[in-house]
Amino acid sequence: MRVLVVEDEPKVAAAVKRGLEGEGLAVDVAGDGVDGLWMATEHEYDAIVLDIMLPGKNGFDVCAALREAGNWTPVLMLTAKDGDLDEAEALDTGADDYLTKPFSFVVLVAHVRALLRRANRSAPAPIEAGDLRVDPARHRCWRGDAEITLTAREFAVLEFLIRRAGEVIPKLRLLEGVWDYEFDGDPNIVEVYIRHLRRKIDEPFGRKAIETVRGAGYRLAADGG
Ligand code: CA
């Protein structure tokens, strides 16, 4: 799942990004309101963490513009205790939740998780491919009756594939969907995670759910392999 953080203080933005990435989320950062609004419009996010006091366009305006355009991505607004704009106003402009600065990252992560759960309420059911099953709301995975323990990132890769079971997913699309789109590390990281996943969801069960399609990408068998 992908989250947009709109925050002009680089230190706060970097810390929020790290904290959310630690939860297995892909995070993009925008440093001002204009960029934030553009990114939220151009890309699809599961949630937006939006600071109020921003250069260019403040958080209230960004949120109001999104809602006006019919974009209902859940928004968590960051308010300052000494700011002249308050929480009620945040909710008035269409934010789903707010958090007063300074906040602890544990609390931030809990609020973002709650937003993501709420956003998923319309489709809370586990996703299945044959006897392979993942529950995105609770971050759990099973092969038949056997529960499989996955790291946050392994889970994110599997969730991305199983939501598109039967489709060939190019490596770069997987990278963009699970890591953030400014990821500038080695794209072979995808292969590493595919290998980890096979070791957990396929090999112990003598199955082959994740297929490598030479030169094209990966495909998770719709029947679970
Ligand atoms: Ca700010």
C-alpha cells in the first residue's frame, strides 16, 4: 500500500517516511502543497498524511481541492498545537482524522493503519488464489490451513501479486507498487523478495505459485500453483 506524505520540514518528512516504511508501506514525499496536490492527483494512494502549514498551498486548501475533485483518498492532517487553525477546521475541509504535533511515531503509525483499514472496509475479505490466502487487513497469510509468517515487505510483494493473480507483472511495476517510485536502489531487490516468498509460500508445500516469465516479469498463478 502506498502513502503520500506532504510535509515541508525535511526532518519530519524523513522520519515519517522511515516510520511508515518500517510498516511495509511504500511512501512518497511532497515538500509543499502544490506538489502534494499534484502527486495526489497523478498517482493513486491508499492514504495521505498532510501537514497544514505548507508553502505554496496549505493543507486545508489541498484537502478541499482533492475533495472537490472527487478524490476521497483518506487524509490524516497534522495540526500544530499553537497554530491558528484547529482540528475542527481540518475535519471541515474533508480530512478523515487529525494528529497534533508533536506526536510519537507509534501513534502516527496507528492512525495511518486505522485510516488504511477504514479505506479497505468495502473490501475487507481475504484475497485467495487457490489455497493461498492473504488477509490484508490483518497482515496474515495461509497456505491451506498452515499460517505463514511473512515480513512486512514480503507481505506487500505477495499482496501486490495476489491482487493481480494471473497477470504478468513487470519487475519495475512491482518495484513501483511496493517500494516508493523514487526508489533508487538495485531493482534486483525484487528478485530477492520473490526468492524469499517462494521459500515460504511454495517450496515447503511442493508448489509453484510464483512463476518467472522470462523477460517479462512475474505471475502468481490464479489457482495458487
Ligand atoms: Ca509545515
